[in-house]
Amino acid sequence: MEKSQKKIAATSRLTCPECGQVTEEVMPTDACQWFYDCKHCGAVLKPKPGDCCVFCSYGDTPCPPIQLGQCC
């Protein structure tokens, strides 16, 4: 019997800590995204200490590798 594949979310809603703007973004499936430029205020978001990427720090859904229980 085959193991069922875990379904992962492909998008996350990022909330800019500077201006509060919420933007839905498609997450890369094979890598972490370390920087994100807010489309509203231009702030450059970087992961918080202990997080692997901006989606894990500022998104409503963690990045695909974390969703799969892997390290980034």
C-alpha cells in the first residue's frame, strides 16, 4: 500500500509588520524565501530569529518544506 502524499498549501497571506498590508503570495516549493519586498510600503522583510523564511515569520501558512516536516 502506498503512503498517501501530504497536501501542502501553495499560497500564504503575508502581513507586513511595518504597514500592516496583507498580500497573498505563491510560495516556492523547493526553497525558502529569505527576503520579501512589501508591495505597499517597500519594507524589506527578513525572517525572525529562529524562523527559516519570511512565510514562517509573517505568513498565515508556513513554507512548504515546514508543512512537510522537513528542514529548510
